[in-house]
Amino acid sequence: MSRSSQTAISCTLMRGGTSKGPFFLASDLPSDIQTRDRVLLAAMGSPDPRQIDGVGGADPLTSKVAIVSRSSRPGIDVDYLFAQVSVDRPLVDVTPTCGNMLAGVGPFAIERGLARAKDPITPVTIYLVNTGTVAVAHVPTPHGQVTYGGESSIAGVPGTAASIRIDLRDTAGSVCGDLLPTGDVLDQIDGIDATLIDNGMPMVVLRAADLGKSGYESPAELNSDQQLKTRLEAIRILAGERMGLGDVRSKVVPKMTLIAPPQSGGDVMTRTFIPHKCHSAIGVLMAVTVGTACILPGSAARGIVNSHDGPVQRLSIEHPSGEFSVEFQLENSSGGLRVIRSSLIRTARALFRGELLVPASVWDGKNSLSTAVVPQAT
Ligand code: NQM
């Protein structure tokens, strides 16, 4: 594996939804977690605001890694571990998952021989290691070949591509243990109404107006508002404690969403911080979680969101670059309203296949899961 002073690791660079990053087979990475994280930092070029010495795109949305392996769990095709590599800090966070990178997992699994393609669509069942939840990605595979070209467009990605329907189940409490980790649908933090919720992503949902914002500002405007960012971080730290996440100063969760009445025919307007930078759109599990907050009676979204009725509800979540539709299947149980399935459409594309090189001083290529030496019994 080691060529001159570099170690070569087999890799596919993929766009998954509105995110992008290298996809690795778990067996090609170091088995030891500290070494693995050093490899991921070196691969992306972190820490450095430009990630100049790596393949990261100098933005949280393009500083993401997917690690995929064949699953040994019954009924599951592959395990997907997501890693958020900080751009400017030497940190790799595997606390939350990423639903955008998830869109690339099905095609990658099929192309790397971890799932067998069917004609015309291959359902790939994926275990999300970070959150312990399961997703089924329906990958277009006419004649048993992954097809990336198609007619679907998603906000934040130019052009069109083949649509991948993703069904998510049992996402409630993915990191916090409960859908509403404080037990309440509405809390007060720092004098402000907030819904603290985790339906796949720990989130704090706040009304933009309560922070003196319209909710229609551009991400650039919000990103340059230091006063707002300081206030949001103070709320996030308090919320993180209450959500059972401990001290979240060096964690990327909870993420923060400001909501406002819809502007373009959707159901609610959003501005989401991940967690310190305003997203140009909204993440997948963030949309699922914010959408759930919008459906729950008595949440911070009351009076803002267009409400729907029935066991299957489609919510259009507006964001800075368009809208994100999520279909929710609901059940009314003794414990209240429950989301039993969320479905959405993403697209993905393999951009590059080859070897990613990291300095051999970071990793000499030994002790990957595929080459790990099994100690002899004595
Ligand atoms: O919520 C951004 C993204 C995400 C996360 C982030 C995501 C999700 O838009 O499922 O996809 O949280 O940094 O890719």
C-alpha cells in the first residue's frame, strides 16, 4: 500500500444529495479509531480553513466521509458510518449521521460488490451505525447497472439526476434516546420558546422572530451576524445539556433551526445552522426532525406552519435555496403522535474513483481491517 512516502487508500469521491466526500470501505481503513481519525483529517486536509493539503472542500457540507462495510446484521445489506471532519479544528465527530451522504451509500455498495443489483431498482437496506437506525435506499439499476442520470432535481444541486427514494424508520431518539429528550414539546431556553427534538438529528427549533430575525435573511447575512451567532451558541450549549448531550462546545449537535411562516407555497420556512454556519439548504435528517416538530401539536412551530391532516402527511420545508419535501407516515398511539416512516427523494453521483493518498507518517497502511493480524492463541 505504501508508495514512496505516501499510503494509498482505495476511495470513491461521491456527491450524496447536497453533500460531498470520500467513500471508503471500512476494511481499507485503520482498525484503530485514533489512527483512522488521523487518516481522515489528513485525507481532507484538516485542520485548515482552505483544506489545501487534502480533498475537503473547505465547508462543513464538503468535509464529510462515509465508511461502508458489508453488514452481519440480519436483513441488512451494509453498515454506514458517517464522519464529520471539522474544517478548521483537528476533530472528527461521529455523533450524528448524515442523510445526504446516505444517498451515495446505495450506489457505492452496489458498485463495490456489497449489494447485488436487481432490474430496474435495487432496494439497499442500510444500518446507520452512528444512530442505530435503518434506511432503505431505492437505487435505480436498469439492467443491473447503477444509473446516475435522470430527471430529478433537488434544491442546491444544479441539473437533474436519477432519483433515489429513501425510507427511514424508527429515527426517534437517534442520539438523545427520546424524540423529545426533555419530555416536553416546548421548553424555554434563555427566555425563548424552543422545541428540543431528535427524529434522526438532535435539533433545537426556534422561531426566527423571537431572535429578532425574519427567517428570510440570506445565509451570508446570518453568517455575518456575530450577535445572533453568539446568542445561538449560548442557547445551543444550554439545550445540549438539557438534551442529555453533555457539554456540546466541541460537538456538531444539536443543530439549530430558525423557523418562520412559508414564503413560496410551502409549509414552513427554515434557516438551519450546522451548528455554527448557516446551511445553504437543510440536511435530510434535519428536515425530517424539523418537519416532525412542525407536525407535533404545541411545538415552537404552532401558528407558523401550515397544518395538514391524516395518517400520511407531506410537508414542504422551505430553505435558502428552495424546498425539501418529506412524506411522514403517522400513528396515533397512547404515547401521542408517532412518526413511523419518513420518505424523501435525493440524488447522488460518483465523481471520481481511485486511490486517496495520505502521508505514510500519518499511517503506514498496516493494520487495516483487511490486513489486521489476528493474534495467535497461546
Ligand atoms: O441532516 C449537514 C447535510 C447535513 C446533514 C450537516 C444531513 C442530515 O446537509 O441528514 O444531511 O449537518 O452538517 O448534508
